[in-house]
Amino acid sequence: MLPIKEDLHTEFKTSFNEDVIVSLVAFANAKGGKAYVGVNDKGEVVGVELEPESVQKWINEIKQKTEPSIIPDIDVAEMDGKQVVVLTVQEYPVKPVSVKGRYYKRQANSNHQLSAGEIADMHLQTRNSSWDYYFSQDRQLDDIDMHKVAKAMRIIAKRNPRFNIDDPLEFLRKYELVDASNRITNGCYLMFCRGESVFTTVQMGLFASETLIKDDDMSNSDIIGQVEEVMQFLRKHINKGIIITDRQTQNIQRWEYPLDALREIVLNMIVHRNYRSTSESVIKVFQDHILFYNPGKLPDNITVEQLMQNEYVSTPYNKQIAAIFKEMGEIERYGTGIKRVREMFADYGLPAPEWKLMPGGVGVCVYSATFISKDAKKEPKSENAVENAVENAVENAVEKLTGNQRQILSLMRDNPSVSKAELSVALGIHISNIDRNIQKLRNNGYINRIGPAKGGHWQVLKG
């Protein structure tokens, strides 16, 4: 049967020519597809005249003009009393495939010619690798700050009792960050570089309006240390209110946005950034929203809608960097960060963040309490609008404690030194669920942690 229209897997051509080969190459570099020769752009069958050797000549031409050579499956079908030739190619296992030295990929219903960067990315993805794994041609081991490496090792060792590496150089070699000739990978340089780097620039600004900047700063440090630098700027420029309600004896200090969610967004921005792009990451803090922009496109198989619905399989843009951040506990699991961010904003009583495609990259916009309702967007915002909205959110949260959260509060009240592992055993739930419930209790002012993870204790504020 003839498809209704051209799409990601379908192309119509009235005759066989080089454009047909371009479409076959584009299909091979994407998810495969069919080219129907003898059908016009409107999907109308016009037919094609075939000579005895026509099909074999087409196959030979396709083989000669493509690299690596592709050989489509060919069927001659009769539609509406006319001949139509259907050329089918599967997704090619080793990408990219070219036609006369040019590379294309199928996007929607058209063929997109790949840039040099896209060609490199496609090749790396085929090899299950990424740019950060490649060894830098310009930098050596001397460009790395071993104190930064040792700090990362200490963080990993606290999380993983089986981690027993003491020597920073041994660590770098085990994780394939340095080779036998002391060449370092691109990822190694970004994570542990000495001093500052022009490749990691994050521009940060506090805006009174779209054009009026009240304060600005820039981070050029190694990307591990950069996370905290960016968070310091955000904490400096977002509000922190004291909320007093008649249901508690102590005041609640509450940030305008959930800090853990902002940190997750910052981590996502830094770990998945396209560091080969000449564009810089940008953060704009406004009175009632924050915009995060990051250079780098979404993977072709993931849409913004799929991100929002958590219906995708994560493919880290920088696999080596993501692996180290995961070892350090900065990211938990691939593909769960956006879901956690949305849940944290929902628990905070704030609108869900919006992810959107922007020129050359991806943007994330988060909204403060003044955006809780559409009316709040339209009406003038009073000085106490944020505080009042946050107070309402806290009041609503008081009534929404789950059974697990009530048990956690009870156990902490009875034993302030109780550990997360002990809570996990007592409640019979995974420790990751304990972490999530504790975070919700902290965000809503029920508990506070006094002292370090080891040797400290819990303070139950209410409930």
C-alpha cells in the first residue's frame, strides 16, 4: 500500500535520479525508510517506465556513489495500473553514510545535510563513544590539577567503600582519562584543568528587564567546581523568605525555588553541554523566572514532549564526563533528572519548568510563586506576592504528608541520630525513596539536619 504522504520513513520521486540516492543515504543515517519512484509529491501515482536492465543499473549507481556502499532492497509494484519501484534501506550499522562525499540525515519529511560537527557526533555515537573520550592533541598531563583529581577521588571514596585507589594518576588511567603517553582526554581537561578555561564559560546575569542588567558574572573554572560557582550566583540572586503560620512554633526559611531542582538543572546543563560549540551557556535571573540556555541539540530520537512525559532513553552527550559525575554522586541515573526536577517543583507548589528548543541549543525556564496561576501573571505583583504564594504552598503541603513521611518524622523524633539506612530497614522501602521523602520534609520545613552526615542528628521542627 502507498503511504498517504512523505514522512520520516517515506520519500516520493517521479523518476530515479541522484535525489533518490540522497534520500536513501538520509534514511540509512536515520531509522531507515522507503523511496517510491513513480509517485509525485502529492502522493499521486504517475508510474515509471522500466527497461530490462533499469533496476540493476540503479543498484550499481547507488553502490558506486555511496560510501560505505549501500544496497537497497527493490520491489516493483503495480499501483493504479502503473509501475512503481520501491527502494528500501535499513538503518546502517556504521554511520555516517555519504553520497559523493556529502552526508545527509532524514528529519521529518526532508533530507538534512550534516555539518562537520554532526558528522563527527554521528560517527562517535555509532562507536558508542563521545567527543570527551577522545585524547586532546594540544594538552598533556601538566595541564591537569592533581589536587582537583584527588578531591574528586575523596568524594567517590565516601560513596563507594570498594573504591581503593590512592594515586591520582592511577585513577586517571583506570577511568581512561589519561593514556600511557600521558595524553589526556577532552573530558579530563574539562573536569580537572588548571586555572580557568575558555571552553567552559557560563554567562550569568541578574535582569531587571529583558535589556537592563543589574548584576553579571562569568564562570570559567573546571566543570566540577563550576557547579557550585553557578549555584552561589543563583543563591545570591533569588529570594529567601521567612514564613510564619499558625500551625508551627518555629519559622520556616524557604527559598524562592527548590535549590535541589535548580542544582539538577545546572548539572544537566554542565554535563550535557556541547563543548565544541562556540556558543556559551547562559543563565538569566529575572524577578519571577530564570532562564537556562545550553548549546547543544537534543538527540534526534528525543522530542521535548517525550522529555516532559519521561518517555525516552537517555543518551549522555558527554559519556565520560557523565560517568565521572555519576561516580561522584552528582547524577544518580541517566534519564531521571528531568522527572525529579518536575516532581520537586510540583512538591514546592510551583509551575512545572518548561523545556524548549532554542537556536543552537536547549532552554529551560523555571517560574517563581508569582506564576502559580494565570491570574498572577496578569495582575500587578505586590512586594509580598512571592512570600504569600510560598506560604500558601507550605500550608497546603502540611495536609499532604504521606504515611512514610509520618513514620520518618516519628522515628526521627524518637531517635534523632537515626540513619537513612536504618529508616530504610524500618519502613521496608529503598533508600532512594528515603532520600526523596527526607528532601520533601526538609523543603517543607518539617525537619532540619544538624551537623555532618556522620555524627550529626535530625531536628524535627513540626508534624
